[in-house]
Amino acid sequence: MLFFACCIPVKGIQLGAIYDLQRDDIERVPNSLIDFIYNIHSKTVMNIIEEWKDDDIAQEYIEFLIEKEFIFFAYEDHFPNLSDDCFNDDVSKIEFATIIVSDDLIDKMQYISDRIDYLGVKRLHLHFSLNVDVKKIHNVLNSLQKSCVIDLSVSLPYQENFTSSVVLKEQRLKSIYFYQSPYSKEDNYGRINLYYLKQDGSNLFVPKSSIDTIAINHRAFLTAKKFNLGLYKTILVDHLGRIRLNAVDQKDYGLFLGSKEEIEESLLILSVLWNLSRDKIHPCKDCELRYACTASFIPEYIPEREGYFVNCNYNIHTNEWIY
């Protein structure tokens, strides 16, 4: 009896999880089931039956694993485990950037587009303030037409009848988030996902863990094994053009439009946190979601406790999100 290599069992302090990297899904399970998986792996069916024939819980576990297609049967084990070495890093300096768009930055969009190309940004989110008009949004998107961005999203204040806007013709636009909406709703307009959010713009980028920040796929898992998945090659550019890690970050990592030498220095500083995987951070290292969480909490080293810590809103002891 063998466990599929694309199904990754992960133990937490209170609860475990199985990451199904082929189906991009997660199954949260008791830690005792994770122990059981390791116990029966590579054993023959006859040996398993003989060893666990009087254990009702073991029988339930086997039925569960078969039903979920986490295990299969074979005479010999010719199936290698998923290797960490198969991680294929992106050559870009920054993969994902969020820019808090201000009038000053709008005037510098051509320079911003050039910097985006220099960094190799593939995913870009643009956040517009309350006083922005559709024409400005359209002009900003136009300035990025020849950039390397392939996945574009925007957030802007709620507007009625926005589906008639010329903005929706932008081919790389994947998602629009309407904040301060009178209602919560998910919709779509052709290929574009539309999200209507009641919260105001100031809370959109405050780091928070939720089911929506869980990413289950090969690349996310292999990235999380080596790096901090929530911070890796990710930046936020505030309204003054300063580089941050998230919206509540108080540190200044330099200017987005600084010289290339200054940018390289900023990236070197940021990489220290990127390289700090959640296996080295409290309480993340004891969380069953540590290889899937994309929440952008910034770890802080606390000398008296001799370790890195984050203040996460997920309680690993009760396995509940606190809002």
C-alpha cells in the first residue's frame, strides 16, 4: 500500500492536513491519521490487515484514504517521493507587486512601467483611492501595455454600472475589487472576476490569514519548503513610492523609483526575510498550514525568546481563524 507522492501529509500541533497537489486541494485530518499513514506506507495489504484487524479507527482511516484516493496498491515500490530539488525558481527579481496609486505616481507611470520590467513583475495589483476617475485608471493601464505583466488586478471604490467601462477591455485584467460596496458579492464579467467588498480601502492590505490565503499547488508547496511563501518576491509600494512588505510595515526598504543600485540593495535586505521559511517562525512552525499560507505577516526576532514570531490570527491550538 503506497501513498501518492503528490499527496503531502503535514502535522500541526493540534491538527494535521493532507495537501493534494494534483487536485489543488487540502484535507484537514487528525494527527493520528498522519501517523497511521507513515506506519502503513510500503507495507503489504496482508500485513496491514493482520496488524490492524481489531482496530476500528484504523479501518475507518483506510476507508477514508481509499475514498479520497490518497493511497494505491502495487506489488513493488517504484514510485519516488516528490523531490524538493524540482523547485523551478522564477528568474524575476519581484514576482508580485501591489502599488497604492497616487496622483504623484500616476504622473510617473512610464518610469514605473520601466521599473516593473526591470524587476520582471508578472503579477501586479493597482489600488486606486476614492477620488480617482475611470479615465485615470484607463490611462494607467494603457501605460502598462508593453510591460511584462501578465496578471493584472485592480481595487477601486464601488461604482455602479462599471461594466460599461473601457477599463474592462484590458486583456490582462483578471480581477477587480470594489471596496466600500453596499453589499458583498462575487461576480464576473466575461473573463474578469468582480469582487464587491463592504470593507474600506484602508483594510484591504492588512495581513490576515483565512481560507482565502491558502494556496495548494506544486509551486506554492515547493516555494514554502525553501522560502516564506507569504513574502517571497512580493512587495507593496505605498502612495509615496516607498517599498514595503505589506500595508502595516513600518520599515522603509527604499524607493521603487530609486536607482538600480538602490533597488538591488533593497532586494538584498528583503531577501533575508524571504529566505526565512515558516519552519523557523513561531507559531507557524507548528501549524498544519505552514506550507500553504500566503498571508504576508512579517516575522520579528525577539531576543529574549530567541526566535522569530508573527502575530497570526489563526489559532493553531483551536484550529480557528480569529477575526
